[in-house]
Amino acid sequence: MKFIRSFLRTIGPVLKPIDPFSIQFRLTVGIGLASVLGIGGIAGWTSWRMQQILLEGHKQNTVNIAERFDQDLELYLMDKMPLEEALQQVIDHRTTANLILWVKSPADQILAQSDTLSMGSWQNQGIATELLNLELPDLVNIYPIQDRYLVVCSNPLEIGDQTIGQVFVVEDITPDQQSFRVVIRSLTAASSLLILVIIIVIAMYVRRSLQPIRRMNQLAANVSAENLGEARLQLDQAPSEVKELAQTWNMMLSRLSKAWRQQRRFVSDVSHELRTPMTLVHGYLQSTLRRCHNLSDPQREGLEIAASEAERIIRLLQDLLDLARADSGNLWFQKEPVMLKDLVLEVVGMAQYSGDRVMAQIDAYPVEAQTDRNRLKQVIINLLDNATKYSEPDQPVIVRLAREGEWAIIQVCDRGRGIPLSDQNVIFEPFYRVDEDRSRATGGTGLGLSIVKTLMEGMGGRVKVQSKLGEGSIFTIMLPALQTAG
């Protein structure tokens, strides 16, 4: 039982669902077919050759007896013995349990025969009658009669110039044929078992040989921007070709890691360097609009557009800088206990300066969380900004605060166009826009939701979305809630 359990554990991975397009399957099937053809061919040829040798031996034996029959007969005739008595003496001398003889005259009369033909199963089963009535040429052949296999040989019988008749020699090879069939069945069973063992061993060997490639596949599946610099493949016991592939793979990862660091450094440096002059430009434009009262309407409109675009670029640069800091691990959070009710009401109050669309629904119980107050405010503002931009002006936007178990829940609900289901898994990716034309018209950068996800993950929270086309969207942010007294 221990051996069987060990064997099953060994072949367990081989018996997993089979992929007909995998290298392992193709190699196993190819080598298995070669083994089947090789072993099966050798076993088949061996069986055929053994049968030929067996039959040739029996045929030669009957031929020898038939050819020597006249010589034996001459010995008895030299003693002045009558012909029929001499024939019977020779036949009795040669007859055995599986070998019988008879002699027919040219007139087709039986001159002498083995006593075996007139007794036992030969007579009871009617085999003797069928044999005696056979019309045989002067050669040897095998005849299946009923359930027996018989080697039958006929030869002319001549003494000097006198033709006595035809001598017939029959050997029953049924026992040998039955033994041969048993051997063939045993050989087939042994060959089949050997082929099965070979296929299992080949499958296990191929699986083990392909293990380095599987490790490379697992590494590739786990590579991300966070671990790109540390991801390396170490293969100590692998074929030379696989080692070379692993080295090339590691070199590629190094180049990607270097390019990724350069890209993040470039985004961070450019965002930082451009933010200051753009802030100055925006401030100068705002100052010009406030101080200059003699501007014409086209001039004022142009300055307002420039100031608006400058503010948009500043927000874009700040978002890029935050994303770059988050990617490099330099985005810091000042966490402290925050009463979420006060924070939500503050943000809703700020939003109501531009209209009365934003409303708050606060849970009756106080909800407190350990978080960064300013970063959380930025998250809610970004979600409110999206909700007001992508819904009709007469539709309300609701901010809900509740607690579910150990989580503090803040939801921003709108009744806008909604988000297609195919886009809901990727809207948190940087620069992704559901509707390019609509986003361009509203001034969206495609970074707001990405910043929301980055900040929430940095504060130990989550963000998710539920949306239906034509019904609106619900963005939910979740933070671990603190236990409040009372």
C-alpha cells in the first residue's frame, strides 16, 4: 500500500488536466508513439517469427516421415512380408498420439492406416472422415479442421518402378498452437505494461525537464512595477539552452527596470520643474485679471481661458508628481484619528459654493478612522469633481457616510450616464478615459481616479465602483474604522 500511495503521489502531476497544445503533451505523445511502434513492432515480429519457426519444424517433421516411408517399407518387404502387412508395420511404428498415417492405392482405396483414426476423439468428432476425404496435392500444408490445427503432408509411394499409392502424414499441432497463443497473450500484456510504464516515465521526465520553463513563466506572471528591480531567475540545474534563456531573461528585466526608473525619475523631475513656473504663470494671470480694469471683453476672456488652462496643467503636474512619488515609495502620509463626519461635511460645504447639487447623508453614529486628513479630502474632492462633471447639471450628487462592520464607508453617488461594464476594471488606470470626447470637453486628464486608487491604497483602504449605463455610478471608498467610545 505504501508503494501504491508513493507511486500515485509521483504520477499525480502527470495525471492533471491535459493540454494538447503543450510541449509536454507533444513530447510525451511523440516519444510514446515511438515506443509503441518500436516495442510493438519488435513484439509483433518476434511473435510472427516464433510461429514461423514452430510451423516450419512441424512441416519438416511430416515431410521427413513421408519421404522416408518408402525406405522403411523396403526394409519390411526384404523379410518377404506381404505388402499390406508391411505397410501397417511401418504405420504402427511411426504413429504417435499426435501423428497419424495412412496409405491410399491409386484406386483411392485405403491400404493401411493408423489405429488412432478409428478410435477416440478422431472418430467421435468426425475428424477422421474429413481427413480421409481430403484431396491433397503432393505438398505439405496446415488445415484447420473443427477446433484442431493439423499439418498434412502427402507424398507418392513407390517401390522400385512400382507405384503403390499415396502416403499421408498428419500431425496434430493444436496443443502447440494453444501454448503459442498463451505466450502471445503474455507477451502482449507484458509489452502493454512496459509501454504504459515507459509513457509515464517519459511524461515525468519531460515534466521535470520543463520545470525551469515553468519557473520562468511563474516569474513573468509575478513581475510588476514594484518588484521589477528584484525579479531574477536562478537556474542551477537546467539544460544549457534554458540557462542561456534565463540569462537573457534576467538581462531583459535589468533593462526594463532601468528604463522604468528613468521614466519615473523623468516624470517626477519634469512635474516638479514645471509646477513652479506654471504656478507663477497662473498667479500672474489671476493678478492681471484682478488689477486691470481697462481690459476689453476679448482680452479678459483670453486671460480667463489661459488662467483656467494653467490651473488645469498645475493639477495635472501635481497628479503626475503624486503618482511618481507613489511608484518610487516616496509618497508620505500623516495618519491621525479623523472624524469622518466633520470631514465629509467640510468637503460638501466646499462643493456647495458652486451650487446646491452636492448633498450629504450621514450615519447617526460617529465614524472615526486612522487616516491622512488632507489626502482623504483630496480623494473625496476628486470623486465629487468626476460626479459633477459627468452628470447632468440638474441631477444631485450624494455623499454617504456609514459603517459596515470594521469598515468606514464613504460613497459618492451620481445619476449620470454610467460606466460600461467593460470599462469598470480599468478606469483606475492612469490616463484611461471612458469617453475621450466627453473627457476632453470637461477638461479631464484621466489621472483623477488613478490618484484616488493610489491614495486609498497608501492609506490602507480600498476603492471600488458600481455603475449601470443610464442610471449613474456609485464610487465607494473603504477605510478601517476605529473603535469609538460610548
